[in-house]
Amino acid sequence: MCKITKKAIVPMMVVVFYLIYLYVLMAYFWQNGWVIRGSELTASNLKLRFLFDFAGYLVMVFVLILVTVVQEKSTKSLGLTSQNNYLTGGLLLLYLAMFVGNQDFTLKGFYQAFFYLGVVAFSEEVIFRGYLYGKIEKEYGFLSGVIISGIFFGVVHAFLPSIMENASIGVLVREMLSEVIGQGILGGAVFVILYKKSGTLYVPILVHGLINYSGVLLN
């Protein structure tokens, strides 16, 4: 039987507290009518949209990076390394090509491109793969790291849809459970494999961004 260690509990508790914070923030913004969809973005509400994205996603990432740099003098343990520069560069060029191909050079178009890569993909990969998976994998190995980080990764995707539908706690739990296997564990496993094979978190960040942004092109 695996012994539960402090090195595993601490990162899981950090992510639990982050998810609680994120859920409360999302609910607060929604109740006040401050949640701005990408299609609704204008110059007048850009600051509010960025505040939501920064407070909900990027603050946690910056905290993790800062703490890691202070403790380790490097971001290597988070996977933010310069390995596989050619692959990383190629994926970045592909993302730029998709942006140009979308032919939306309005404020909304630029922010969507930034959001899917610089906010969603970057924050989720750092939090769930670079930080949580990395800590769990060191203690319990690849499979445990994939499953535990995947569970948290799946759960977060049920938050905003449930809030926007004014769903009950029971519905929220059901939505979270439905997200855990597919988008959570299986989807997370793909990003972990990309991370481990490439040696850098920038590869799954870019692939994650490409997948998310492709939805814009298909609409």
C-alpha cells in the first residue's frame, strides 16, 4: 500500500484551494453579469475580461513560477525548459498560421488568439502538468501522476458551464464526474506524454492551444 506523503498532499491541497477560489470567482463574476464571452468582446469591456482571465488563471501560474524560482532558482521542475526548440518553434509558427488563416484582425480576434494559448493552455499546463503531475509523478510514478492530475484537470472544466446554467450542487458533481475520464484523465494523459517525450512543457502548451483555437476556425 502506497504511503501518502507530505510531498504529494501539499500540491494536491494547493490545487484544491485554487479550484475553490476559481469556482467562487467564476460564480461572483457570473452573478454580477461580468462574464464576457469571446463573441461579446469590445474595447469597452476588454479590461473587465482581462481582469477575469488574469485573476482566474494567470495569477496562480505566476505564483507557482515565482515560488519555484525562489526555491529552486529555476523553472525546470515545472517543465519550462528550452529543450526541443525546433519543435516548439514549429508549433508556434503553426499557431500563428492559424491566426492569420482565421483572418480576424479585430480586437476580438487578437484576444481570442492570446486567450486560448496565453491564458487557457499556458495556465492549465503549468498547473496540472508542470506542477501537479510533476509532484505526484516524483512520489508515485507516471500512472498515478496522470490519474490524479487528470481528475483535477477534468473537474475544472465543469465549473463555468454549471455556473452559467445555475445548476445545483448535484448537477455540478455529475458534470465534474462526466469530465474526469475523457477530458480529464485521457486528455491529460496525451499532454503528459507530449511533455515527457519532448522534455519541455512548451510542447503540450502549444498543442493544447492549437486544439482549443481550432474551434474558432471551425465556427
